[in-house]
Amino acid sequence: MLSEGEKQNTKLVLNELFQLWDKRAKSYGKVLFCSSIAKAPDGKWRNVSTFFQPLHKDEIRSIGVNADYGDFLLVEGTLPLDEAKTALMDVAERGCLQLPGLPEIALHASLYPSGSKYFFNSGSNRYPVFFPYYEFHFGVEQDSKGESPRAPLHHVGLPLFPSGAAAMEHFFSTHIGDDNSYSGWFAAIVPDYRGRIREIRLGTKSVEVEVMCLAGSSPADLIGKVYSRTYSGLDDCADLEFVEGKAKAKIADFPRDLHVAILSRTDGDLIDRRQFLAGSRNITEDLVIDAPEQDLDQMIQMGESDTVEFKRELPPKREEIAIGATAFANRRGGRLFVGVADNSEVVGCRLDKAKETITQILRSYCDPPLDVTIDEVSIRELPVIVITVQEGKDKPYTVKDKGVYIRSGATKRVATRYELDEMYSGKQNAFGL
């Protein structure tokens, strides 16, 4: 049970959350809730994972998960904003959570004024939202935590999953972590639909930023900020004025460190941001490097990212090349370097008939065919094969017998249901349907 002090702190932080929801209410429709609960050995239901996410007022998505695996239930639905507030306040005041389609459960969870609110940029994929957001993460007491099933889930009328975490990630399009991460997870988020950084194009002497705004917002309401620092120590600061969603700034040279942010002109709020550090293993998404061949070495020094992947050699399992290439095509394109180790060391790769070999691999495994160019270049006096993959116009691209992959940061993963829906939706819109 929460102490009176913990309850008061929780209500205080909830009021901050509600004020942010109210501030952005003009762009919000209903509040999405996704909840999974598990039956404990004592026969009581406990929270495994629950989150609340306001949807954009014009957003259309398929909602209505109701998956009953016996002792593990997953439910998705929507609530009006005021009812979502009431559900959260009930947790603070009464220590219980009641949502449509689920039994009422005891839930003792608290918030702390200086330690429960976190900012995530639009490159994060923890929740099914492509815009930046604040996450209010509750501390859940041990006796309120449900255990995510670690054994396979099966039911005649439902999909098979190897674990509860896999089911939650499939149905709810979350990427919180492993089974332990989902045990008792409880959060509410505050999306900022005023804008997001859609793409950053980095050249030797320039940075171009493209932003995306939904209905009711405009790039004219945003101002961009850029900071870059070169390998030689020179730094540049610039403001960005967006014209038709794009703005460009000159920089001294290809950067070692790059910081980009967009702010609201009205209230100065930070809306979205990106940070790129050379050689970082955690480079965020949406970076496209436009550099001539002589700058490929600098691109390699930046490390693997959403648009760059390294292979020390042509892998024995040839489909790995196809997986990497389709993952780029299903996002915004990218380059795959064969002859470069994971730590950015150029080791070289000598391969007879490289273009023909790789072309044949991609033709054999990728469906539909990809738009790629294959170049053999010399970097640090060693031969490197560069496979440049364009963003696909016929998504999703599939690797035969493997599925649909996407690039996420410096790694690849299987696309979620929500991401597949987005790809198919884009294809329908392209045909005007």
C-alpha cells in the first residue's frame, strides 16, 4: 500500500501530466490504452503491462485487441480523455485499475516529482507513436506486479507466441525490453503532435533538416537549431527557417558531433531533437549521409546507424545480405559496407565478380526486387564493397522464408504489425485508394 506522502506525490505528478494533456488537447482525439494482466498463483489478476497514449484527432488505426490466453489477457481500447484521467486517478487514490474488457485489479503504483517524467524523441520506438513524447513512468509495488509468461502462448483461435513479451510487442507494437522489463510496467505518455524531425541529410559542408507536421500544425510554427563540431575542433551554430518543411545550414566540415533540435516559436518548448556522435553504437534514426566517395571513410567513422551497416565479409548465410538490404528499403534506404568490421575498422574484402554475386543474392532472396547500386571502392587502400539501397516504392519488401525486416537504429528487427499496417497504408494511398 502507498503511504499518504506517496499518494500526494503521485497526485501532484498526475496533475502535471493532466495539464500537459489539456495543453495539447486540441490535437488529441481519444486515449489509447493497451493492457495485459496475468493470473497469479493466488488466483488474483495482476498488471503485467499497461500504458495510456492520446491519439491524434485525425488518426485512423485498427484498435480492438482482445486476446484471452487463459491466465494471460491482452486488451486494447480507447477512452475519452476525462475517463483516462479518472482511471489514472483511481490508481493514485484507491489503488486499483479498472479498464473496459478487463476485471478490476489492485494496482499500487506511484509517481515522484523529480524522477518519473522522461523525454523521448521521435526516433524512439518504445510505443506505437512516431512523434516525440514525455513518458510518465510509475513505480509499481512488487505485490501489484504480474509475471509475463515465459512459456509459449497458444490458443486455437489466436496466434502462437514464444512468450508473453513477444505477444505484447506484436499486439501493442511496444519495444520495452525482455519479459522482465514488462513485469508490472505502467505508464502514461504525452505525445507532441506539433512536429517531428523526419529526416536529416548530412553532407560534407551542409546539414539539411526535414520536418513533418500533422493537420492543425505548420512548419512555420517551428524553429530549428543546429550545433556541429568537426574532427579538427571547429564548431558551428545555426538557426533553421523551414520552407515547405525543409531547411538547410552550412557547416565547416563533416561533423564529428551533431545536435539538431526543433522548438515551438509560440512557447519555446523543445519539440524534437537528434544527436549524432561519431563512432556511437546508439545513433538514432533518420540520418541520411550525402557524401561523395572520398567521404565514405568519414561515414564509416560515424559507425553503424539507421542508414549504415557493416559486414566484415560476405556472410556464409547469404540471406543476411538480403535481410540487411530489405531492412533499408523498408525504411529510408541506406548503405551496406562489406569489408568493414563492427567497430568501424576497415579490413577489406576481395571478392571475384562482386557485383554479379551480390546482385544474384538479392534477386534470389528479395521480393519484390530492390533498387540498389553496387560499387567496389578503395578505402584506406583496402577494397570495400558498397551496396547502396534506395528507399523502396513498393513496401513491404520481404526476404523469402524469413519475413519483413526494418532498420531500427544500428540494428535490424522483424517489422511489427503496426509497421506493416503503415507500409500497406502507404501503398494504398499511392494508388489513391
